[in-house]
Amino acid sequence: MYKIDLEQFNKYKLNFPETYIEEDIIQELINGGDVFVDNIYSPHIYIMGGSILFPGAGSHIFIYGDINVDSYNNDFISFIQQRNKKEKVYLYLFSNNFEQKCNKLFGNKIIDRWNRLTFRLNKKLFNEHINWRANIPNGYSIVNFDGSSDEFLLKYGKTKDFWNIESKRFGRVLIKNDIDTIVCECFSVFISGKMVEIGIDTKEEYRKKGFGFLTSMAFIEYALSCGLEPNWGCWTFNIESIALAKKLGFLERSNIKMLSIDINSI
């Protein structure tokens, strides 16, 4: 496998189907990780690693290309073993029939199989909720998440490793005024080009009250005012997240297979 840079990648002009992955995310993967191909002159297999998107345990690898190329069978397992030092590898399969190929390569080393949905905002549907502020209950306020303020981060127990200036993250939070506590927050997981990936978290005791919807509306409204395109992603088993995405006006774009593999047992 051969490593390529952004200039080489653009030269190949690989057309990733929009239903699978956005070009902005591809660029972020290249900027934040590595991209490898099976043939430097005429690549068929693209393997991308983007730790910038998914910090934490495990290595996240994105695969796209022609599964019928023999070099994939010969090189892929050894490549994964050499490049990854963590116990688990998460493979995102952006090509049809890749799962069948991985079944043959990894067999019972595959620990879990999940499907990840991605959604893109339909602005017409979103604008149907233009009067959302009228539904903010008395005693609650939506404010800007000021990640640049050490005082703000300390007050609400947030860490600078996530809310650092370099990340350019932003957010909106719903605060219960009488106890000055964040009960729901909506934030940018990452920003790539004009795309912003949305994260949402509501304290358990405040769920099923519509707070996630209100906080998300505030976040999305601000993101749109900045010229950004909101993107929503979640696993198929997260029924609540899917329902919230649709209520906000998001439409499903893709359903991506992900395999979790025990790299140490290969």
C-alpha cells in the first residue's frame, strides 16, 4: 500500500458517491490522518484513517474502491496489523459488497456490526419551526457555549481538550436558570469546509421534554447564519436520535456498514 497526499488525491479525482460520503469529510480525513492506495499510478483501493474525526479508543478506517482487485486480499490484513496499535479497528465500508469480502478476510474476528445513518438538512422543513423560541419554557435560557472562555468551561465542568480554539467548535446550551446548570447542549463535533457535524447531549433526568429539539434548533439556526451545512449522523439503533433528526427537518442520505474487528486476534 502506498501513502498519497492531498495533491495526489485531487489528481485522481475519485468520485465518491454523495450517498456514501461527502467530499468535505474526505478532505478532513486526508488533513487529519493518512490515505493509502494499492497502486500509486492507477489506484483501485483507497484506505483512509481519520483520528481527527473520532478521537479516543480504537482506530477508525474508511475504505472505498474496487473489491475485485486481488491485491486487496493479499495486502489488507497485514497493512491493518502494521498500521494500528490499538485493540480494535472500526472499518467503515463505502463500497457495495465490501462486507462479504471482510467476512472472508476476518471471519470470527469481527466483534460487532453496526449501520450508521447520515442525514442532511432540508431547509424548507426546518423553516416550518421558525417560531420555536416560543416553546422555551419559563425558567430556562438558551445561550452560546463559550468554549474560548476558561471561566465558562470551569463553571460548567467542560474540558479544554475538546473545547480548544484550534478545533473552532461552537455550541448552544439550554440552562435551567434557578440552579444555573446545563441540561442540554448541542455542539459541533467537527467542522470540515462548509460542513458541520452535529452532536447533542441531554441530561438523563431532562429527556423527553423537547429540550433536545429546542437546543438543536438554536444551534442549526446559528450554523446556517454562518454559511455552514449541518450534518446529522447516528447509529440505526438510536431511535431517539433518528426521530429528532427527522423532526428538525433532516432527510436520510446514506446507510453505511461499520465492522468492529479485534486486531490482536488476527
